[in-house]
Amino acid sequence: MRRFLEELFKREPSSPRIGLALSGGGARGLAHIGVLKVLEREGIPIHLLAGTSMGGLVAAAYAAGLSPHDLEKEALRMSNPRWLITLLDRGLPRRGLLAGQKVIGYLAEHLGEITFDQLRVPLALVAVDLNKGEKVILREGSVLEAVRATIALPGLFAPVERGEQMLVDGGLLDNLPADVVREMGADVVIAVDISTDEKVVALFTRELHGRRFVPESLVDMVDVLWRSVAVMMKEVNRRNLELASPDLLIHPDIPQGVTALTGLTRAAEVIAAGERAAQEALPRLRELAGGG
């Protein structure tokens, strides 16, 4: 019996379990779609997925069955500013510029009521519990609720209350969850980093000042908050990468001036940036997948 079990679970050295970690970074995260396009085109399998914020949203959609082509098509549809306005909630919520109900409605159309155990690829999404000040790894229950939690950027989206937890964007403590996908059992970890920095945040808030639907006093408040968070996230991200030691780090060269806001209207450029970065990494990708 023991010999049978050993043979059953034995994997060939040429077939490692590949884990993909996708970082947060607002609409710059559309670059993840380009990376997925190359992986699928080249037949490089993804056995495990982990994502934070926008990376979590893309990872969840892919794990739920949407193809890179489907994701690209939807991203291009979203690039119309008039369409984006339909996702804005009327009125001002207490804990963020957006309540997020219309965003949830939009996501529900694509993800439905799917749960983690129904996904085609094992998935983990990262959030932070403000009440305990700790990272929370979401792997059970409603995928939709988990996505809403991982994209709840403080100051923009209201937190998600789940029991005694108050969940917000996981990027506060783990913006590139290479460590999470490693802990899930990945033999090979590929990490895609499209993190924003203080300069990108500053550009974003300058753009918000010109938006009629956003009070300037709130923009000033969010500007200080996000710049502070960006400084913290940069250092946390550096330390996490040192500990996780991903086998390959892909860092797409996002077009200059693209922020969490303008990235949606420049979806084609951002996706192309991800595709180029993955294409350049192909020799190493094939080697890691056992085909090189």
C-alpha cells in the first residue's frame, strides 16, 4: 500500500507545479492579462495562483474560467470613460470615495456565485484585517467577496466587513504574494510585479483634482494617505520578495504616465507591456517549466 501511494503522488522532475503570483497596482494590473496571454500561447501551465488587489481580480477571473482573450476583450470594453462612469456609486460613503456596490454588481455578472472549491485553478487572494492588523489569506467561501476585499484600497473603496474582520487591500502587507503561492505547494514560482510608487500615486491624485465628481478636499486627504501607503508598501514588498525568492520575477515596463486611473483608458498599451515582458522572459519560462 505504501509503495502504491508513493508511486501515485510521485511527479516527474520535468513536470514541476508552477505557481503564478500577481501583484497589485491598480489599472496597471491589466499587464497581467498580457503575461497570461503569452503563458497560454506557449502552453506553459499554471497549477496555482495567488493575487493581491488588481492582481487578485485578474487571477480570480482566470481561475474561474475566463481566458486571457476574454479578459483582454473585457478590459478594452472598460477603456471607454463613459462606461467607467457607470461603475461610480451615487452619494459619498463613510469609509471610502466609492461604496463599491456597482463594482460588485459588475463582478457578479462575470464571476457569479462561484466558490473557491469550484475554481479550475487553486487560488489564494490576499487581504488585510484592519481590526487585527494582520494579513489574511482568502481561500474558502465566496470568490466574489474575496475579490471585493482584496481590491478595497483604503480611501477609495469601503472595507469589507466579514464577521469580526474589517478587510482591505492586501497590498498593505503583501502586494506581491510570491510567498503565498510558494506556501500553496508551488515548486516553481513566477511573480509579476506592476507595483505603483510614490510618483505614480502623485500623478494619479493630480488627475483626480480635475474630476468634477470628486471633492478636492477628499483628494488631498487621499493623496497623503496613498503616498504614505506607497512608501510602506515598497519596503514591505522588497522584504517579502527576499523571503519568497521567486524563481522568476517579471516586471512589465508600463508606459510612462499610466496610473491607476489612466491605465483603464489605455488598456491596450498596458496589456501589450505585459505581453512584451513575458515574451522577453520566455527562455527562462520554458526552462522552469521543464521544456528548456
